[in-house]
Amino acid sequence: MNKPEIHFRSHSQSGNIFYILGLVRNALQKQHRITDYNNLRDQVFTTGSYKEALEVIRKTVTLIDDDGKY
């Protein structure tokens, strides 16, 4: 299955990890992969930093920071 592509801006509201998770949830829900999302979300909640959380998310989706920071 193709990895959905998620765009966000690290220097704005869309850079908030919960906002990103919402975008990821919507994308995976469209692919009928809600269990994958639930597992990803649980992994994100156990990370110790924003950067680690993004790394976990990138295993499932293609994250693109339109601000170029991450």
C-alpha cells in the first residue's frame, strides 16, 4: 500500500504533533488503515521528543515540512 503524503509547516499550527496526527489519521482512514493509525499514535505517545515523534510517523507516511526544518 502506498504511503500517504502529509504536508505540514513546522513553524505554524500545522506543526503541532497533535495536528499532524489528525492529518495522519484522516489519510490512513481513507485507506482503511485505522489499526495502523492506532498503533502509530501509541508509539508517538511513548517518544521523548518532537523529532522522535516525527521519525515514528515517517515509518508509516511521507511527511513533508513545507518550512524545511524537519
